[in-house]
Amino acid sequence: MQGRTSEEKGDVFTLLERIKNDDREAFRELVSLYQKRIFLLAFSFFHNREDAMDIVQETFMRLHQKIHTFREGENFKSWIFQVAKNLCIDHYRKNHSKRKEWGGEQNLEEMNLPSENSDNSHQSLDLKMIFSRCLEKLAERQRMVFVLKHYNQLKYREIAEVLNISPGTVKSLHFKAVQNLRGFISPYLGRVQ
Amino acid sequence: MKECKKINKDLVAFLYGELLGERQQFVSSHLEECSSCQREIDKLKEVHAGADSLNEDIKAVMASVDWETLPAQITDTVFGKEVQETKESWVLGISRILFQPKLRPVYAALLVGVFLGALFTYILIRPPLQRQDRESLISYPPGFIEKVELEMARRETLDYLKKSQYLILDFVQTSTEAETSTWQRDFASQKVKELLSKKKYINQQLDKFKMAKAKEICNQIEFLIYELAQLSDEIPAWRLQEIHDFIEEKQLLLKIKLLEKELKQSEKSEV
């Protein structure tokens, strides 16, 4: 596993050097390597396909613009996640107020919760909706830590690099995120299960 | 109980496998013994399961994306945009140089120069105004031009009469003193030509304003001047006498005085 990671790192650095010389093919290869991870991060953050696709494209555009600022020895994965994370936060801040104005954020109480006679597929659907809404209610940093940990399966150390904070702070933010989610979700758990 | 409080803080990290080996083992052993902490971890697992419920959506959406073509699309967009930005930056660079604030006075001066140049060029090359145009530009009261021209004709005639009078008097005096040859040379060279040409000019004026009496006298003077112009150095006495007789017969000097007086009076009466 360690050997594969080193090999991948070596490949990435080679690709980066080629991209610095305006090699389109190298850029395409780099996109192939990281597109899914960036998409996963963005989609788990927004739960919206179009937003996630925008973030993927914007991330690689930003990467191309700032490629010369990347220094050998830095963790590229953390670097590109950092770019994507910043874009997610910017996008969220830009659109969050709009969604509120348009009434796009539905309260949990207003949601169509299942009746006792509902079948399992409906229950499952509503659990997703409830959890999705609960996730949106989290504070920005807690939400980002939770998403990076749960869906992108990064280590605390890696999240710390992406968010430029200490691993202890990551652990604390993750704890608070899970506790808050538990607080948000617990009133509804008995009704959907 | 104190230990449970410490362990509770690590439960989330434990659930996600983030504790170091020994601590992970310790928490695991504690959970087997402590029902309170066990309930706590069960609740956290519910949250974990809730989060996992979104995995299906994520998988479905991930499957809907064409990962094969996306890299090429993104590459085209990024490199296409770069070319466009390069062009835009080139244009922006030039425009920044051309329209920098410190060049504004230069452009203002150029603009003023072009405006003045155009104005002078227009003044220099425009077609000259026709007489009609000029007249249309300046308006005079009716009859003003005629009055001015009449006054000028009168003055010219007076001037002609005065000079002719002097000339005749000069001739009359010098011819009687036998200095004809000297007089003739001066006379021929200076005054005759002047008076003859002046007569041609006032003829038109006299005709125009119907000054018949003045014209008749002026014609007699002109005849006399022609006679004087033909005089040679050796003038016979009888010829001089003839001219003297003509002057006396026609009473030219008297007529000139009377005409002068008349013209002056008519000037005063009009004023």
C-alpha cells in the first residue's frame, strides 16, 4: 500500500511538471486521477449534482492557474482538497443567503415525515432527507470536517492539512459535528425506524 | 464515572477508527463492561447509519457522471479559457497603456489641436462668399448704397473741377508770360494724363446720376485738355491765342466756379 502511494506521488509530481510546461495530456490525466474525489467532497457537502460539477471544474481551473505555486514536497492531495474546500465554502456562502431568501431551506418540521403505514422505501427516503437537512444545519467547519471524514474517509491528520488546523481541533470539530447531528436527528429516529 | 466522561469524548474518534492502538483497545474493553457508554456508542452509530443512508444517493449520482469524457471537457475548457484570457490580457494590457491617467492631458491637448486644425482648414479651404451672400450677410437701409455712390460721384467731380481749374489758370498765366515750353513739359508729363483718366471714371458716374450740366462742362474741359496735350515745344502764337479764345468764349473758369458752388450746395442741402 505504501509502495503504491509513493508511486502515485511520483506520478503526480511528474504530471505536475509536465502541466507546468502546458502539457494538455498531463492535465487530462491529473483530472482523471482526482475528479471523483473532488466530486465526492463537493457532492457530500452540497448534495447537489450541478453544484458539485461546478466545483470540480472550478477546482481544476484554479489548479491550472496556481500550479506554479505548488512546491515539491507538499502533499498534493491535501493541496487540491484545500482548493476544492475553499471553493465549496465560497460557493456555499455566495448561495446560502439566496437559498434562504427563496425559501429553499425547508425546516425539518415542515418535511413530509412517514406515517405508520408507510413502507420501508419511503422511510428510507425520508431518513436520507432528514439527514441531509440535518447536515445542512451544521456549522461550516463542522460540516466540512464531517464530510471529509465520513464520505471522503480522510484521516484527522489529512483533514488538518486541508483545513490548515491542528489534528486536535479536527477531532474536536468532528466530535461536535456528530453530537449535533445526533441532537438534530434523534427526535425523528423513532418515527422513521 | 469520571472515566466514562473521558471515554465519551473519544467515542466519535473510536467509531471512526482514529484512536491510537492502545487507546482503541482500552475504549473497546470499557464498552464491553459499561452499559452507559454502550448506549452512547449505539446512539452515535445511529448517526453513522444516517450518514451512510446518503451513500446510495452518492453512488447513484457518481454513476450518472461520464467520468471518461469529463477530463477532456475540463481540459478543453481550462486551456480554451487560458487562450481567451491571454488574448483578453493582451488587449487589456494595451488599453491600460493607452488609457493610463497620466496620458489624459496629452489626449486632451491632441483633441484641442485636432479641433483647431480642422477649424483653420475649414476657414482656409471653404469657398469664398459670393457678392450676393455678402450682401445677404450685411443689411443696409434702402437707398443707402445709392446715396453713398452719388456722394462719391459728386466729390470726384468736384476734385476734377478743382484740378482742371488750377490747370487752366496755370496755362493762362504761363502762356502770357512766354514760358510755354517749360509749362508744356510739366503739364504734359504730370497733370494731363491724370485728368484724362479721371474724366473717364467720372463719365460713368455722371451718366448714372443724370448730372447733364456737369457732364457738359466736364466735356468742354476734357476737349481743352486734349488740345493742351497736343501742344509741342514750339507752339505758334496763333495756336495759343485760339486756346485762350476758347477758354474765354466758353467762359470755362466761370462755369467751373458756378458748378463747384452748385455741387457744394446740393451736398449741404442733402445733408
